[in-house]
Amino acid sequence: MVEREYILTLYEIYNKLLTEREKSYFEYYYFEDYSMQEIADLYEVSKSYASKFLNQIVDKLDKYESLLLLNEKNNKIKDIIKDLPSNIKDKIEELL
């Protein structure tokens, strides 16, 4: 479950860097709960191609994080602000 949450967090941060096709594959699988076979049928590709393509998207998100570290920095900021008054903390979290 941690892996899935991590991938979804990366998608939330970096989805604007993906193509429309990459976004749709990702969203069908992770948000709409399509099976790999359903995605393959939808795009008229093999199941193995759909799986490979989705793995490439996840790898791309992971690469973006390894280069930009936005998720890591967000987590560090959240850790730093956890003891601030809630009104200040809420305003900072909105920016993240």
C-alpha cells in the first residue's frame, strides 16, 4: 500500500509533465481501477504492452522525483511545520 500511495503522490506532483496518453493510462489503472487487459482492449494494444507502458510511466515519475526531489522537500517542510499554530500551518500546506 505504501508503494501505491507513493506513486499516487508522485503523480499528483508531476502529472503535468506527462503526455495526455500517459495520464490516461495512469488514471485508468490507478483511479478507475481498470485491469491491464481492459486498458489494452481500450487502446487496442497487447496486455504486455499496456503493462510495459504503465511501468515506464511510473519509472518516469520516479525519475522526476530523483532529479527534482519535490516530494522529499514537501515531506521535510511538513515535518518542520507540524508544531506551528494551525492557522500558519494550514496556509503553508496550501502552498505545498
